[in-house]
Amino acid sequence: MKVLPFTIPVPHDKTIIVQKDVLPHFYPHLHRHQEIQLMWIQQGEGTLIADNNMHRFRSNEIYWLGANQPHLFKSEASYFHPKSKKKVTATAIFFNPSGQLSSFFDLPEINTLKRFLQQHSNGFKIPQENVSEIANKIGLLNKSNGVSQMIHFIDLLRSIAAIPSLLPLSMSTQPQNYSENEGLRISNIYNFIMQEYEKPITLEDAANKAHMTPHAFCRYFKKHTRHTFLSFLNEVRINEACKKLTSSNNETIANVAYSCGFNSITNFNRVFKRITNQSPSEYVERYFNREAK
């Protein structure tokens, strides 16, 4: 499989692809494709990278990914353990508004939906209060075909477009034009950092992984991710810390800090607040207050 670009196999008699997967883990490489992707994660958890932004994902969440938006659903490390019996389950809908559907989206009656697609090229997450409705419509789309499937598709888009205040997954203003080799290199760097984040990895370690000098690596990484190595590493660590703080293991803030690669509580608290705008204790309190509602 190519890393970037990634080609979705499209049957000759289909313009809307519905794909249900039950796998040991999600596809582990950064990739993009011409199709818009609506991803209903029925089972699984991990980190979503969309362009240069990270988001925690969990079971029963739905994400919209724009056309040609680089992304990676990185399953938790436990899914890759040789003895793991875990599975991920997801239903994805792919459609290309610039392909065979372009004439459909040019219809004046569909102008509102076309404008919606154009305004949300950076993707978004379906708010949790709307997940049940949208998941039900995805199920109807999956079970239908022919004209019925197209009717359910329009109804699905109309329902999503009616949701107010959708927050983008990324603030990127233009797509990153990776070559396939660049995509593979960036993907390998991402995977390295996300697998080794709890260790005291250095800029030199990451540069060696990319077969570059530290100076060349810094320029390359900033150009393609809009992050410095340290800022990306810290975001990975804080993202993992958020998962651990809200897990059922009741770990202390100190234990979480050290297990996520920080060598002092003071530094952990400072970085956590800078990235989340909350202290670790505030984050935990707000999270569980939200869950209790």
C-alpha cells in the first residue's frame, strides 16, 4: 500500500463507498486520499493525527476527514502487542465530490451541501450528542444500495450540515503536498515518537531515525508539520497523559507525569497547562463532571 497518496478501491458501479472493518488495529501510517471520509469508530481507542493536530479518539465517535487531508488513526500501543486479542471495528464512508459526484454537487438544489463541504475541508468531530442520530443514518446507508443508498446519503449529509458550531480538526489553511517518500518518512517519525514518548528521546534520536543531521531534521520537521520536534513530542506526551488521567486505573498525577516521559512534576504541570489551558487536576475534575451529566 502507498502511504501518500492512498488509493481507495472504487467499484465501477459505485460513487459512495461504505467499508466496515474488523481488524487488530487501524492502518498505522499517515496517509491521504481524494475522497472525503466519514469514520464511525465503533470499537477502539488511540490518537488521531489530522494534518498537524492530535486528538484522542474512543469508541462510538465519528470523524469527518476532508479530501486530501493527511491523517492517521493510531491505535493504542496495547493493540500491537503480539498476544493482544483486541480488535478495532469501524464503518467508513468515502465519497469524492470532485469525481463522478461533481455534477451532482453542481445542482442548484445541492448548493447548500456543496458549500458545507467547501467550508469543512479541515475535518471535524461529530458532537457526542449527535452521534446516535448520525450513526443510525450511517447504518441505513450501509444496508442500502442503488437509489435508496443515494437518498440515505443525501439525508446523512443534510443531517450533518445542520449541526451547529463544528470545530475543525486542524487549523491548516492548505494541504501539505507530500511526495510518497516524504509521507513515508514523516509517518515513520510520527510512529517513532508515539511509540517511544515515555522514554527520554532526544532530537538526535529522532534525526537518526530519519537518517538526517539534527539541523536538517529540525528544518524538515518544522516545514512538514508546523511543529518543532519538542512541541510535537510534548503534545504526544500530554495527549497520552490525558488518556491515563481519565482511565479507570486511578493513577496519581505524579505517576502519570513520569510514565509519560516527564522528569519533573513542575515541568509536566507547566506543559500540560500550556497545551490544554487547564492544570491536570482541573482537567480531571472537568472530565468526570462532564461524564456524570
